[in-house]
Amino acid sequence: MSDSDSEEWRHISRATERNWKKLQTTGAGRLAARANKSLSSRKFFPREYFSNQANLAEAQEIVQIADERRISTPSVVYSIALRLLERAELVSLSQNHSAQRVATSFVARPHVAQTIAEYSYPIAPSIFEREPPHDEHDWLGLIYQSLLSEGEKNRSGIYFTPPPTADTMLARLDFSHGETLFDPCCGSGAFLQRARGGAPSQLVGVEKDPLAAFICKINLLLKFRAEEFVPQIVCADFFSTPASLTPQKFDYIVTNPPWGALEARRSAKKTHKDAFARFLCASMPFLKEKGRALFLLPESILNVPTHRQIRKTLLETTHIHAITLLDQRFSNVQTSCLILEYTPHQARETAAKIERERAEEIRINTLRKSFFVERNDFYQPPDYIFRLSDRADRDLLRRVFERAPLTLSESLWALGIVTGDNRNKLFPDARPGAEPILTGKDIQLYRTAPPTRYIHFDRAQLQQTADDSFYRAPEKLIYKFISPRPIFAYDASQTLVLNSANILIPRVPTLAMKSVLGFLNSELYAFVYQKLFGGVKMLKGNLRQLPFPRLTLDENAAAEEIVAQIIEERLTPAAMDAFVYRFFGLTPSHIRQIRDEIYSPFA
């Protein structure tokens, strides 16, 4: 849930208010000390980063050895690095060496010795003696990510770019005339080591994490093993602008910045609270006038209200050439990603010329098709939403809005219960004093599945609860919070709801609750939500903007009856889809357009 969206939730109980004060929440009601991913000690393997999934077992064994023997992460990485350098004949070991003496018994080529001179970690014999796979593009980076906890990754934004994504971003870049590539947060060097045709002298990176910077240097030494050079990797905080980079400008900036890393947020200016937005702005002075930047960003940059300022900055200071949606997600990260490609406005451009360029077209590459939109389409106050719709989509949306002037803005909303400890406060079976609770997994189109979890509803022991008037309402709608399309269920059982599902009590003139339910669950509204907002979160702020029609008494009665029969399983959801399509006067061509979009395997 975005910051701005969470601020709109007001219906909480007095017990929740007391808990918020006890837990030191912010004035907006967000738990300042809540358990979240940034505190998680769980480890997971970035499966998207493997070149060969068969190597997962080897990675698991290394992590297990490191955990059991309490080998530090730097020691594991350094041990593997020396083994890789030895295999590439960049390091030679003395004939009588032992694993315990490796740190003092190897001889490196001069440029290698200079590169790793500042790194002197203890050698772990049990790690050094293992033969690294030959078919991994970045074994060091993969193991490093696997050793980090979920909390460490979340706080630092350490999610390295998989090779197919890096190759896509680099595919059209030419290095044949000495063009330079700069990555301001290079991690283990995904872009630098996969730039085709680039020499070491053309590749420059900055990385704040010393161990990631070390890995990047090793990867470049391995890539250009026949050349003698010291990798141009600066270990520093990019926002402090290292002196060695100050006079430089580059032909290309290609990077995957941290997405909302907490450390970056704390020091960010109020206008750009997310780390990726700060990197976008801070890197612009390093790009040549006709240079090109490609950023791997979360899809939420397109439409989430909190990213309004960075969208405005991009429109005012850059020429956006293309936005490309990717069928790529990082392990344990729900947000899809995209590639943003732009060049900077030239300093001599006049305001009049920039205004004329607002009519220029931006190429949009979705997972199904490519098309162009005018820059003017993105200048939509108040939030500068980047809506990726072609002409046919825009015509269809316009048709819907012309016949649907109402919204959910006057409706009542409530969050599901936040336990603060689901593992110990939710039960898989009924127990004395416990009652059923619906979770996001129980929410289906139109109806709920039988609850599979139970809870002792003691407000004093729960982190956040809504008023009883929501849970015990004679009828309410419950919707999945995480879902690629709206999925709402009708509930008249007064059952509790967990925070993976939220509550809506609609107040829309001329529409009964079940009629609202029917429109929300329809194929058309799945299409509308996807085109307007995208993403996989059903945010209240977005749902409030959905358009609803005025119905006559007869139309409302008909819709309500269809939905009642769907809930009772005497009709299928297709009956309500047909009603919605007839109401808006949509043609078979429109229906094919909608279904192609929402049922596409790439949607």
C-alpha cells in the first residue's frame, strides 16, 4: 500500500489507536515499528539470477556450510573469488600451498594484485576447496545475494539484474567509436560485464557496498582476462559525487537502482522519497547532451501518487523515447518492472521548443504489442499518470467514462485485521474462543471460500483493527489486496477479515451493493483497472476513481438479480459480463479487445 493510499484509511478502533501510540506510529497511522521485510532474517535464493537452475543445489550447500560454520559473508565471497581467479590463470598458487595458507601463498598478475590489494578477508578452506560451476554468468554475485537475509536485501536494495534483462537494455548500444557506459549503482556489474564491444576503459561504475564493488571488479577481471587493466569501479556513495567522477560525462547510463531502499529514504529530499527517483535525478548531470539513459524501474512509477514528482521531473527535463514493460520480477518482490529510456533536454532548448515537443510520440512496448502515445497524454494533472494505452484502448475508456459519471468516493472502507504475528495468532483449526477469519486466499469472484484460519478476536492483542460495524455489517464486500484484477466477494456472515483482504461498503446512487459487486467483478472493469492503474495491488485511492453508471430502477433490479444468482451458483459470471457489455453498448470487437488484454498470458 502506498503512503498516500494508507493515509486515507480512517476507520480504526480505539484499541488500535492505543496500540499505534504504544508502537510509536506516525500521525498517518502507519506503524513506525511494524514488522516488515526490512527486518526479516529469512534467506531465499534469487532463482531468476541462475544461468543453470541445476546449480541451485551447490548454492544451497555453500549457504548451509557458511551458516553452520559461521563463516562470514566476506570470507565466503573472497574464497570463491580467489578460486575463480586461479581458474582463469590470473592468480597462481605455490606448489606447497594449503587451503589455510592461500591468503599468503598466491601470486597475482600485477593489475590483479593492484585491484584486490585493499581486500584482505580470511580464507574459508571449506569454501575455497569447492569447484565453482563453469556455466554461471556471475557465481559470486549469486552466492552473495543468497547469503544475505531478506531484510538486508530490502534495506540495501540488493537485487542484481538477471542476464536476459541486462541484455535487453544493452542490445542497441554501440561501443565501436569509444562510447562510454556508466552505472551509478553497479552492484556486481551486470551491465558493465555484458556490454558487447566495450573495452575496460569505456566502462565505469560506482557502488556503495564494498563487497559488491569487489565482486564487480572480479567479474570484470574475469571477463577481460587477456587484458591488463584496473577496473574503473569507485566504491563510494553516489550521492556524495566522488571527486574522480565530477568532470566526467558519459554516452550511456544504464542501471538498476535500488527501489525504495530505507537508507536512501531517510536522507532523501521530500520531493523524491524513493531511492530510484533520487538516482534518476542525481545521474542526469553525468549524461552527455545527446547521451542515452536506460533505467530498470518498478512499474509503480507509472501511476502511484507518491511518484508524481519524479514523473513531472522526467517530463520537464528529458525526452522519453520508450517505456518497455518486462515479463520479469525479482524473487520475493511483487512489483513488475519496466525499462525507461530517455535523453536529456539540451541546455539551449527554449521553452517554446519544449512545448512543441509535448506533441511528440513515445514508444510503448508492452508484453503483447508496441504502439505510440503522445507526451501530452502524460500531462494530466494532478498526478501526471503515465497511462500506457493505444488509441483503441483510449477510445474504449472514453466510452465507459461517458456513460459512467459516478464513483465510489462516498463509500466506506476498512482494512482487514493486522495481527502483528500471523504465525502465532492465526490457527488452522477451530479452538475454544476462536472464530473464523477470511484471508485474501479465501476471496473469489462473487463469493468467499470457507475460512481456513481462526483467531482469538482480542483487540488488545492485535496490532490494528477496524470498527465492529465493518466486520459485523449485515452485508459487505471483501476484496483481495494483492491481485492483477479486482476480485470482490459478497459477505453476509459478519465474518472477520485479515489484512490480505479489505472491506468496502459501497455508497453509489442508484446501485445496490450487489450491482456494484457485479460491475467491479466484470471483465470490462478488469480491463479498465488494468489500463488506468496497472500493478497487482488493489489500492483504495485507485478504486475510488473507477467510473460507475446511473441505473434505472429496472436496470438495478436486473443487475442485482443476476449477481444474486451468481452468488448462489445458479448463473456464471459470464451472465454479468453480458449485462455490462450490453449496458455500455460494446461490440464483439470491443469484447475481443478486452479479453485479449485481460486473459493474455503476458497481461
